[in-house]
Amino acid sequence: MARHLLNTSDLSTDDILSIVQHAHSVLGPALLEQPPTLAGKRIVLGFFEPSTRTRLSFETAAHRLGARTSLFQPTGSSVEKGESLLETMHTIDAMGFDAIVMRHSVNGTHAEVAAQIRMIVINAGEGTHAHPTQALLDVSTLVEHYGSITGLRICIVGDSLHSRVARSDIDVMQRLGAEVALCGTPELTLSNVDGIAEVFDHIDDALRWSNVVNLLRIQRERRADSEMPDIEAFRSRYALTMAKLAAYPEVRVMHPGPVNIGIEIDQDVLMSPRSLIHRQVTHGVAVRMAVLHKLLHLDS
Ligand code: CP
């Protein structure tokens, strides 16, 4: 495995399977019985964008393994006095942290930082480019549910164009043998992606084809207000309602979160037994434990 985790391309298919296997071994009661393999390690959580799931699950994962964490956020820091990102990183590096788990809105930031500092860099979400641990937790959830994802038909529905999750999911899911399709308006949908099985422009067509639909919210923060679709028009073609889901009883529902209830998904779908969404969150802790262990345990 590479020294940093910047993108899914840093992981071989064997690395992915090994992380999923490791994550499954720490789910359930075993989660509380893990040896503190990262005792003495210090990890900084550098979040330059909001997060609930990723930040808390990395923090929980680190603590479960005995590591200590510190939170860095730009608000209240010397970034507000004009300090550059790289100087901020050199400053954190000089304090002796072993790793930084970093989220940033600008594509390329993680590789730029990794090239200049000693700490291990773990990507916790980068612009529209990559969210590797989200893809790992998504396939971990699917492997638990289905046993294997080889041949599974997964349709990513919604704003794939602005989604780092979509890019990372497509790579990891395809490498594990899934068929991946996209569904969305032309202006919201990734194009020129190798190996995409189908492109749909109505969620009914996606549901008819799929074993799993993976819903995405509209990434408002990465779009100009003038580019926002009309929400009612968007809902009529792309939102998953219980009435639509009921017609396809075998289909399961995923969403990386945060969900926008009443836009791409309804509350009853989120809470339905057909939804794997909260199970994805549980896998987030286990997968991040596996990733931290693999990157930091043997690092000296
Ligand atoms: N899926 C995801 O990255 O969620 P957060 O923004 O809450 O971390």
C-alpha cells in the first residue's frame, strides 16, 4: 500500500479487499475489543470543509486504536490572518503529528501537501476529485449485504458531475466487478467515464435496471446558484420516493450523506428496511480503523 491515501488509485484491488476484510473483522462487539495498535500515534483532523460522518468516524476510529487526535479547522486559526495552506501544513508537521486526515475543497491540494510534508496524508474528501474512504465504506457495506459485489448492478443517481464520491465509487466498484450506471440530467451527469454500463435520465429506468441505487445530493456548494436545477422538475425525474421504490422490491438504497430530505430522497425511504444508509455510516468507522491501521501501524 502507498504511504499516503490520496485517491483510490493508491490502492491495489488486493488492498481494497484486505481493507474490507479488516473492516468486517472489527464490526460488532469486536469493535470494543481492538488492541491499541496505534497507541502513541498523533493524528490531526484538518477539515477545511464541513463534515459530520467523515470527521467523527475518523476520530472514533483513531481513538478505538489508541491514537490521539487534534482538530484543526480554519475558522479561528491563523488562516484567518492570511497564513497560506502550505505554511499551515508545515506548522502542523513541525509539531510532530504522524498523520493528517484532510478535507479540502480544491482539487490537487492533497497531493501538493503530501509532496512537501513528512506526515502521512489521508484524503477525507477533496473537491470534486476523490473521497477514497467513502468508496471503501460503500463497498464494505455492499460486500456485507450481498457477500460479493461481482456482477452487482449499481446505479449512481443525481449530481455525479460535481461528486467526488461518484468518481471514487465508480473506480472501486468496477474494480471489484460491479456494473455501474449513472442517472441524471445531462448537465448533472459525468461523461466520458470508462466502463459505464448505462446512462439513464429517469429514476424509474434506473430502478428497473439496478440491484442498488446510490443517491447523491445536488452539490450546491460546487455550483453557481444560476446552475441549480428547478427542484420540482428534478424531483419528478430523479428523487426516490417510497411509491417509486415499492415497485422494485429487490432494490436496495444507498446514499453517502448528507441527505437532503424532500429533494433527492424522502424520509420514509431513508428509514426503510431497504435502506443501507445508516449501515454505511457504521462501516465508515470500521473501514477507517482498517485504513489507519494499515497506514500507521508499521510506520515509524
Ligand atoms: N459522506 C460524507 O463525506 O459525509 P460528511 O460530509 O458528513 O463527512
